[in-house]
Amino acid sequence: MPNLKSAKKRVKQTEKRRKINIARKTSVKTAVRKVLDSLKRGDSIEETRKLLREAESKVARAKGKGVIHRKTASRKVSRLAKAVAQKDRPAASK
């Protein structure tokens, strides 16, 4: 347990940031899961694209805040976009 006033403050700040970071990371995971579930269920492509936009936004925000690494964020968005495009492709060829 810290003795200095500044160290006590730092402990409080760190705990607050940790909770915020966990919440942000959880919301990213949920957004990604929603897109994948939408693909699995076979929802309309418009609905899936809307979910993809939301997921991209949350991933970008987490990247900007330093919660996830920029290359991890890029990889997540790329894989989601690829999966959505792959679902859209057979519909376009009909």
C-alpha cells in the first residue's frame, strides 16, 4: 500500500483506467461477435454491413486509446471485412 499522496492518487487513477480499458475491450469483442453471429445466422447484407461499421468504429476507438495494438486492430477489421465481402460476393454473382 502506497504511503505518498501522489502514489495513492496514482493507484486510484490506474484502477479507474483499468476498468475503462476492460470495458472498452469487452465492447470491441461484443461488436466483433455480433458481426460474426450475423454472418452465421444469414442476416441481410445491409444489417451485417451496419454491424461491421459499428465494429470498425469500436476497434478504431480502442486502437486510438491504446487499448489494443494498431496492427491487432487492423487485422481484426480486415478479417471481418473479408468475411462480410465473402458473404456478399455470391449474392452479387447471381
